[in-house]
Amino acid sequence: MTTPTLHPATLAVRAGEDDYRPHAALAVPIEFGIAHGYPDMDSWEQVARGEVAGPLYARNTAHPTSLALEAKLAALEGAAAAVSFGSGMAAISSTLLALLQPGARVVAGKDTYGGSHYLFQHTLPQWGVQVTLCDTTDAAAFDAALAGGCELLYLESPTNPMLKVQDIRRLAAAGHAAGAVVVIDNTFATPVNQNPLALGADLVLHSATKFLGGHADAMGGIVCGSQPLTDRIRHYREIHGACLDPMSAFLILRGIKTLALRMRQHNDNALALAQWLQQHPAVTQVNYPGLPQHPQHTIAREQMQGFGGVLSFELAGGDAAVRRLLSRCQLLLRAATLGTVDTLLGVPSTTSHVECSAEERVALGIPAGLVRCSVGIEDIRDIIADLQQALAE
């Protein structure tokens, strides 16, 4: 089902499943077994040595439910292979640690997700990896940083929570010229809205907990790319053990079946809400790449098929205004995740950058009055009505 003529909505429903649906079942079963028996030593050793494909032990070869998920995401991203993990941060940290060694150099933007930023600021330097952080949207700064050579270029577009957009094609070309593997976090966009591999990236990461699963009931992560690169990452997972459990794999698989449908509603609702917020007197700034006023709107239009379901906005009254707004919302929920069918509000200190200190958030240009909104699939009139009453004087 990975025929390239199939469109994303069809791939989301059908890709990757045929080999894992016994007896023509309409759903991939949940395979809880952690190991499989073999009739003799010869066949067992062939699988153990990797000479013949087959299940061995769930940490080594993954269980069939996860393999179906990996095949589906690889098809959606146009990748040769994919590797699943127990969380998005497991996918990110495992990818970085599998590909880097002491003395290596990483170039990344300053606006990465807080967990990724922590890896760049603390974890990787402790292991002897040099990290250079650039102004996220300053291509010239990236060119200068890459000029001295680089093993890995890390991108995130759109960024969390400021919704900045990076020119993936331009930066990927610059990264390759410097000898770097180009890795990008595509969580906010999803493969429905953006396909970084087609723009030159080597590896694409997702927190599958978010839009892919879409229902806040399963945690997982995934990385997609070439067979040689994903083989290295899969081996790292085998040794370090950050495996995805079969129940979560099943729930994420089921969620992806409606991904294209959900993303259309997320995209439409987020744009309508961004336009409404722009006109509200209590709001001083709206960050959403679908708005013509967004600084990188032209780039977003060139590389995205839709602008995603997340926006952020700044309130004139700062932290006090944020606290007042969040306490007064009746329909919208306050929670530390995103990409669900529900509309969720959050602030960086409890969501995207909870790992960072207040001083680090200020240094990253995250204002005290910022609210991140993961716009759900409810009726947009109800979303706006709840915000309207919550922002009323």
C-alpha cells in the first residue's frame, strides 16, 4: 500500500497494514507477545543474525503492531523506513545519541522544543558534543555556523511555541554542503501538511503522542528516513530499550486513520481563530504561519500544504492577564499536551519549556504573556465564544 500514486488521506488509512492483518482482518491486532518460538535452531539463528526477517524479542525487532505503525509513517513521509519509540523525546534523544559521538558538532535553532533545547544546552555538551545555536530564522547565521563543518543540522518547523518557520530546502542544502545529516522535528505540521524529506531533510521526527495519535490516550515517537540511518537508530533503541508498547502502537495506528480528516479541521479552525484573535484589543501578537502578516508566511506557503493546528498569542496584560484568561475558560481545557481533538491552552512554563528556567525562557524570547493554543476540531464558533467571554473585561 505504499504506491506513490496514493494520496496522503489514503495512505493514512491503508498504508503499512497488509502484512500485519492476519485473516484479512480490518484492523491490525494488538500483539502483546514479547517473543516468538522457532521450530529449530537453524531458523532461529537466521533471524537472530538478521539473515531472515522475523520476530525475535520485542526489544530487538519490535512487535508486529509497532512494525505496522512504522510502515505506515514511512509511507506517509515518503521514507524507506521508520523506527518507533516510547515517546517523542525518546525518538529525539535516541536519534541524536545514535548519530553523534564526542567531538562532533551540531547546529540548531534557538527556538526548538524545550526538551530538545535541554539536550542541546546540557546533555550533549556533557558528552563532548559541541552545539551552536543560531537565530532560528536567520539563514545567514546558519550559513556562518555551518561553514566550519558539522555532523548534524537540527531543524524544527514550525517551532514550539513561537510558530517560527524555517526554510527547509535552503537549510537542508546548506547542511549537506557542510557534511551534516539533516534532522527535522515535523510534529506541528504532520506529514499531511509538510514532507521534509521531499525538501531535502534526511530524517523526520514526530512526537506521535500529538497529532498522529490525536486523542491524548497514547504516548509514542517515531523517526523516518533512509535505511542506513534508521538501522543505526534502531540498533541504538535495541540496546537502550526505549521501545513503544503494543497498546500505544495500536492506538496511534487507529488515530492516524483519521489524520487527514482531523488536520483539515485543525487547519481551518486554527486559521479562523488566528484571524479573530488578531482583531481582539486584549491581544498584542498572534503567531500563526497561515496569517499573511507572519514573517515567514511566504516560506510556509511554499513548503506546507496546510498551516497546522497550533498557534500562540500574547496578551497585553502579561502573566496576570494569562492567569485570568486560563481561569475563566469554560470549554477550552488547560493541559500540557497538544494535537488532540480538544482545544487546549497552555503556557510555556508548564508545557513546551517546562524544562527551562524563567531566565532561559526570557533569553529565548518567550514573553510572559504568551499563551499556546492547540486548536481542536470542535465547532469554531464555540471555541471563539469561550475565548470571547474569558477575555471580556
